[in-house]
Amino acid sequence: MGLDGKVVVVTGGTRGVGAGIARAFAEAGAQVLTCARRPPEVPLPGAEFTPLDLRDTRAVQDFFGELPRLDVLVNNAGGTPYRRLTDAGAERHARVIELNLLAPLTASLAAHEHLERTRGSVVMIGSVSGGRPSPGSAAYGAAKAGLESLARSMAVEWAPRVRVNTLVVGMVRTERSGDHYGDERGVARVARTVPLGRLAEPADVAAAAVFLASDAAAYISGASLLVHGGGERPAFLDAVTDTEGS
């Protein structure tokens, strides 16, 4: 799955999953450009950083317009704080949707001409939150559901010259895991709800992103690849009374 000579843009590629994706593409031989509002705390080997607010349409258009070439766009930038619906006004929730749905659309449109010329691909970083209830992050879940739908439609509209796919990502262990799952004991308890028994590492998501962008996935478009360790153990299994031997 070598990507020698390919130019890859990873939005939000400065930490966590995004940094893992940027690192994997660089190791595969690609020229990697990352963009985010803030620079990485630790520079990523083989990746060039550009400050960019992906919610600023004109700035996004200018960024992509100045690129001489582009082969792969990874729409990774996103996220949300924990916030119940009634704890904030509609405007706050709308900003979550703007970052997680409208910004990837803006970036994809700005990159389209480049990708047409290179017969490139788009990889959307989705979430399992888009396919199940997400209390405390409802707007985020709605945005990720929309992102997956957008990718499927984009894959049809932009075929055959541009492939578009989504990685549906589960829980990932990053430098911010403590904000979501607590201390190491909390992380361990959460990990036990995953059939594979652990949270994903950024490298797990990164390997899937490199695959979808490579020639090994040349006939894959409009797909949603689940990267979630088997999903979630059904709650009823722990609620059933064990009657063996009774």
C-alpha cells in the first residue's frame, strides 16, 4: 500500500487520531500536509503544518487553491464537548454540526478539482455515534450520521474519478482519553465493553485510512468501514440471570 509521491491532506492532523493518520501516511511514503487551528505540541516527522480554521470557507478555499497537487483528503477534524441538549442553546449545538459536517463538506468541495485530476480519494472519519443514541453528544452524533450519508452520495456524484469512503470509528485511546473515560481504571472498565477487549489505538484507525486511500482499495467507494473492535457488548447479556446448574 505504498503511497510514494502522493500528496495527502489530513485535517485536524496534529494530535490523537489525526496525528496517527498523518504519521501512517508519511511512513507509507506520502507527502503529508496537516491543518488545524493550533500547531502540534510535538512536530510530526514527515508532515508539514498549516494553521487553518476549517469553518472559515474562504480560508479553506484559499488553502486548497494554493496546493499544486492533491491525491488524498482525510477529513478528520471534529469533536465535541459533553453537553446535554437542554444545557445549551441551538447556536452552540449548531457549531458542533458546523465543525463535524459542514467543514468536511467545505474541504471536500475545495479539494474536488485536485482530486478529479489525480483520480484521488476522500476518507471521512466518522463515528459509531452516528449510528446509535449519543446522549451528551447528540449534535455530534447527528453530524456524524450526516457525514456518512454525505460520503455515500458524494461517492456516486464524483465517480468514477474520485473515490469517497468513511471510517466509522469507535472508542480510541488518545492523550485525551481521561477526559472521556476517567483514570486508567475507568479506561479499563470501558475497554471491557468492547468485544476485542481494548480501545483502538490511533494506529489502528490510521492503518484503515491508508488502506482506503491506496490502490489496494481501488474498487471500494461509498463504503463505511467499521473500526470499532466488534462494537459494543449487548447490555442484555450482563442482565440475563445465569441459570446453569440450577
